[in-house]
Amino acid sequence: MFKPKTIYYEKNILEYPLGKELIEKYKEIPKIEIENHNNIEEMRKKQNKEFPEMKKNLIIGVRKTHKFVENHKTSDFLVPYTSSGCTASCMYCYLVCNYNKCAYLRLFVNREQMLEKIIKTANKSEKELTFEIGSNSDLILENTITNNLKWTIENFKNTEKSMLTFPTKFDMVDDILPLDHKGKIVIRVSVNPEEIINKVEFGTSRLKGRIEAINKLKEAGYKIGILIAPIVMIDNWKKIYLELIQILNKELTEKVKKDVFFEIIFMTYSYVHTKINEEAFPNAINLYNRDIMTGRGKGKYMYKNDIRKDGEIFLREQMRKYFPNNVIEYIV
């Protein structure tokens, strides 16, 4: 259970029930009042090596941006929701756009306002819509602090013509198993080989726990997707990802394998990641490999097209062998 070292909070969170609840819950934790959760001067001045310590703080505020972004993968819209950032420290995390702004977990207490907009948008639509509510954070993790996911499912279940979806790298799903979700929630669990989890995805759940969570969620009636993501092309990557696919084939229940879908995503990286990881995790592996990576926009890197294409061919072959009846939504 995450216990913050310090809480930074906007004064107006006390105008919301969840804000009052969180301040009471953490009444013994030192607190610092801030003007804006998006601009904490003390954090901006910290050095890269302090990144792990920054992750121990919790920021609580009111979300002011509610713009829905069209999406064309597993949802219709990416929706700003109840949190941003995370307590884990995955070395490739795309949320680390600027370490002193995006790294730590930020909670937003105006959940009623955010869910109301989703429901209104759904009710106005002529077709069924799917809303991605976890693109900025991990809602399974957040739920252990706020119970927001449980609250969301209970207050969304009667909404017509709509679904909610989110990804997770955590296995703490027991709180949502008994809920009457009415089949309106799609949970996409991200998996990686144990070697990658151990060396790269610091602070996340083990592979065994994630697979157990998938089986439990399916038994509870949730719709399930699996992200094999991100594919990290270390020297033995084909061997360990084949082993991962074999483990999934062996350990997932038949009920899961009947209709689970997959998303496969190759890792992207950046100059910012490189600088942070060199100083914050000096003994960790180097994810930047100039021999197989190329530039992708300012300060960003991706695997070269021929390397990525070879990887895609390999992964499609293995998925056809071990999951011949399951859909791969996309490989990017």
C-alpha cells in the first residue's frame, strides 16, 4: 500500500467530498499547500537523481482540463480522468514528458464533474462509444488510494450505449470483482517478460500476479484485453517474448482464451528518459541502443523500420501458433 512521504495539495480540494476524505485519510502525513498541481516550483528545481524520491510524494488537486481526444485504437475518446502519473518507475514511461511535472502521482478530486461529462457525451451519441479513462495513469493502482475505480463502475453501469476501458500493470483487483458492472468495463492488462519487469518496470506487479488478475477479472465477467507492451528489444528479446507467450497460453484460463484480444506495442524512448535514468537508476540497463534505434521527432527514438518489421513478423507467427483464434487489434 502506497504511503506518501509528503502531500502537496490545492486548497480548493476541500470543497469536494473526496478531497476532505483524502486529507483525513492522510492526516498524519506532512502537507504543503500549493497554488497549482501543474506547477510546483519546489519539484521543478529538483535534480534527475531525485526522481525516485519525487515518486514518494502525492499531489492532490482539481482537474481543470476536460478535453476529450479522438482515438482510433481500442476506444473512441481518450478522456482526462481522476489521476495522472504513477507511483511506479517504468524506465520508458511515456508520461515522463518532463520529469519535474509528470513523474509523480496526481489525484483529482472532482470526479463527479468528470464522469458527468462522459455520461452526457455517451447519452447524446447515436452509436455506442468507448471511453479510455486510463491513458494518463493506472486506475487499479489509484483505486487502492481513492476507491475511484469502484465508485466509477458503480456510477457508470446504467449508462446506455457506452463502455469504459483502461490499462493496468497491477494485480490489486479484488475490490472490483464483486461489482455489478453490467459488462460495460474493458480492462486491458499489460504484460512483459519477468526479466523486463524486474529490470525496467520498477514498482509494478509481478507477471504471475498480473496473469492471476486477468483470470479473476474474466471470472467476474469483465471484458479483457492483454497488452504485450512495450516490446523492449534487448539482446535476447525473441527468446523471452516467446517464453512470455507460452506462459500466457499455459496459465490463462480457457474462459479468458476464448475471446481475449491483444495489443502489441514496441517501445519508444526519449532523450529525457536517457538523462533521468542515467542519474536516477545508474545501475539499470541502458534502453537506448543506437544500433537498432532511430530518431522519431525532437528528442525521441524508436526502433528502425526494418528491425521493427522483423519483430512484428516474429510476434505474429508466435501469436498465430499459440493464440490462433484471438484478435490482435494492432501492432505499433
